[in-house]
Amino acid sequence: MEFSINRLNISERFDVGQSYVMHYNDGDVITSNITALVNYMYAHVKDMDSTKVCKNKFDPRSYLYTNMVWAKSYRIGCGSLLYRTDLLKLTLYCLYGPKGNIPGKPVYQTLHT
């Protein structure tokens, strides 16, 4: 698996965040699917430091997850692409808006009891 996150300036309403995850192999059959790629992004919840929920700090181990669940993001669009270069690749791209993963901002609101 390969993954990345970027910031895009493609909307006049808000900045847009982007994540992508890719599965590839050198065979003729892709051994993954879109659900597996989404689950891969979400699985990084295990790497999320719960003390950072109220005040986000960038962490390369969990940023795919935090981008996906960022509470202030209310627009999401995803698309997939299957193609061959020297390898057969399945890529899932997701755009989030307004962008998330902002240092010092809460990932989402929590209830204090």
C-alpha cells in the first residue's frame, strides 16, 4: 500500500484536503478493492493518540484517519482509478472540505463527563 495527503486550493468556499491510497502488484489481477482501501485509511484509528483529539498534532501514522473523520469537513468526494504502468494499480482519491488535519484544532468535539 502507498498513501499520501495533500492540500488543494480548488474551491472558492474553503480549502480542500486530499488523501489517496493505492494498492499495486505485478500480476494481472488486483488483489484489493475499494472497500479494502477505505478500511485501510480507517484502520489508522489504532495509531491515533487520543490525547490529541482536542488539539490536533500532525502524526504521519494517523493522518489518513484524522482526515477522514475531521468533524468540520462536511463535503467529501472519492473516486477510484485502475490502471497499469509497470504494475497494476488501484488508487482511491478522496477530497474533503473544508480541509482537516489542522494543527492545534480539534479533530472532533468530545463530551466531558
